[in-house]
Amino acid sequence: MSAPVLLDFNEGVATLTLNRPEALNALSGGMMEALAAATGRLAGLPGLRVVVIKGAGKHFMAGGDLKDFATRLPLSADSRRAEFRAMIEQYINPSVLALQSLPVPVVACVQGACAGFGLSLILGCDLVLAAADAYFTTAYSSIALSGDGGVSWFLPRLVGSRKAFELLLLAERFDAAEALRLGLVNRVLPAAGLEEGLAAWVRRVQALPAGAVAEIKMLLAASPDQSLGSQLQREAEAFARCAAGPDFAEGVQAFLGRRRAVFGQG
């Protein structure tokens, strides 16, 4: 049987594939564990420049695997509470934190269903490319759950607290155009052009100066919890680190020489 999460690494690009297409890549306990293992390996990959997360088949992830969850219903309330908390703390939370801590862009490529933890997962990515046929829902309240995977942290920061409450409370389904309007995805492409669009984004990211990319990601991640003065100081320190590197010299010299900069050579 194939692994529920695949990790492929080639020429600086790590691709995580949610690999339960027969179940619309629904999140089972086994997939949670596999995702934590795969994301835990990313930071140690030599020369990593970008991470791509995608779903096998026609869907990204249709939320939790309710058939798998149902096997735990015979447990007592206390046992069920302990088991689900343990799964989230041991597998879901480390996966989200591992992706957030990477100094490289994490790009989600979404087609078909993106529900429950699938939506939480893309909210924690740095860039999201969606097919025009993609559809989204928080889903949690539909089965009397409150949410996981950082949805209550990421969602209000992207859409505001009032809209976040509506999306979590009502769990209504919305399409890719609405996801774009809300700022949950960066770009919507025809389904037939999704892979080509993803490849173009990956090439662009690979050509960027890695040090500046890392500093941008870390600055944006820290900013919600900082005062303006503190963030200004963080910017000054990050700017100085970038300016001290060879990529800055290459960028300036390329601009003055009216040529395309080639980063990562120093």
C-alpha cells in the first residue's frame, strides 16, 4: 500500500503529496503521522529552496476521514478526548510549526476539495495557487468541531475576525473566485493550466536570493506580535544582514550593468 504522504526532493524543490486519492486525501490518523514525519525532514534537506504541497488525484484534501474517526466513537468521552488531543499535539501541531519555521517559501497547489484541515494547511502556506474548480470550507462546525491546524490563528489574520467567525461558524462552501477575493489564495488558474502555473512559480522562487527570501518570511511571520518600533528594529537588522551578503552586491551590479541578476553564486 502506498504511503499516505509522499516526499520527493529534486533540485532544491521538496514536494509533499497528500496521497489518499481514493478517499479524496481525507486526513486519517495514519496520514497525520506521515505528515508529521515528512514535514519534520524538510529542514534537514540540503539546498532546499522551495516546498510544494499538493494532493494526489483530483482533490487537495476533503477534511478529516470520518470513517477513521468513527472507529474511535466506542471509546469513553475521557478516552476520546485524550486520543484526539494527543493526535493533534503529536502530529498536526508539529507539522504546522515545521512548515512555518522553514526559511523558504511553502507553496500550496489546490484543486478540487479543500476542507477542514486541508484549508488550515493552505492558510499556513506562504503562497497558494488554486485551480478554478477548487472549492473550500472550514467544515469543522458541521461535525461539531472547533478547528485545528492553526485555522483560528491564520484565518482572522487573513480575512479579519468577523469574517473568520462567519467562515468557522457556518462552514459554508465557497469557490476559488471567492477564496481569491478573500485573500486566501494568490492566484486562480484553469484546472488544465495548474501544473504549468505551479512550475513557473517554482522556477521564479528558485531564481530569487535565498537570504532575502528567508528574511522576508521571518519578518512577516513575526510582525503580528510586534510593536511598530520593534518591527522597525527587526527590519533594520534583516536589511543589514542582506546588504552584507554577496547576493546584494550581485543585485546592484546587475542593475547598473543592465543585465539579469544571477543569485546564489557567491
